[in-house]
Amino acid sequence: LTELQEERSKLRQEVEFLKSLVSGNVSMLQVVDMALSKLEKGNIYQFAFTVSKRAKDKKRVSGNVSFVVSGQLNGEAAELKTKDFGFDAQWQRMGFVHFQQFEGELKLPVGFIPKNVRIEVKPKGKQFKPFEQVFAWQVS
């Protein structure tokens, strides 16, 4: 039941996104298509997400993207940030007209139990506002 509710929620978000594209009235950024999968080797996960623009214009979006994996390590609350996984400034750069996909591998420390991923989007300029979006840690 929980899976169906989450799938329904995702579908509603996609419908709203498509409606906003058709109307042309909305000018904002969003994170879509967040996916996590466990690799066979060790405690390593592959992730991918897309940052897209909800506007019809041809203006380029630039800025930075980062993420934080929250969870528990040895029974205590813990956070792992982008730099903790070895992603450099080049990986974090955002620069696109319509959308940009980010992907990579995360090696979690032994004993770390992930709960969610918070993606932080920080565009340059005043056209788009910085925001963050939280996703439950769900491996497909």
C-alpha cells in the first residue's frame, strides 16, 4: 500500500510538472527522477537524479548542486555530505538550458543505515531561488 501511495504521489508530481510546461506560466527548478540501486560489491550504491527547469525560455541555468545522506551510524544520527563521497567541485557544477542529470556511486561506511537523501540546488542569479528536496532512501 505504501509503495502504491508513493507511486501515486510521483505520478501526481509528474502531471503537475507537465501541466506547468504546457501553460508556460511557471519558472522554477525541480529535482526529478531520483533513483538509487545497490551494486553487488560491498556497501556501494549507484544514484541518479535530474535537475530540470519548468520554463519554456532558452536561458541558461548555472550554479551548484550538492546532497546530504542522513541516517544513523552506530546508533547515532549522522550525515554524509557530497565531499564525504569524494565528489569534486566540477561534479557539483550545474549548467543547462532545459535539464541536467547527475549520477555517481556512493560508498557508505560500515554500520551506516541511510534514511533519506537531501538534494540542495543553488542557482546563480535571481531568476531561480535556491531550494532543497528530500527523498526517502528507497533502493530499486
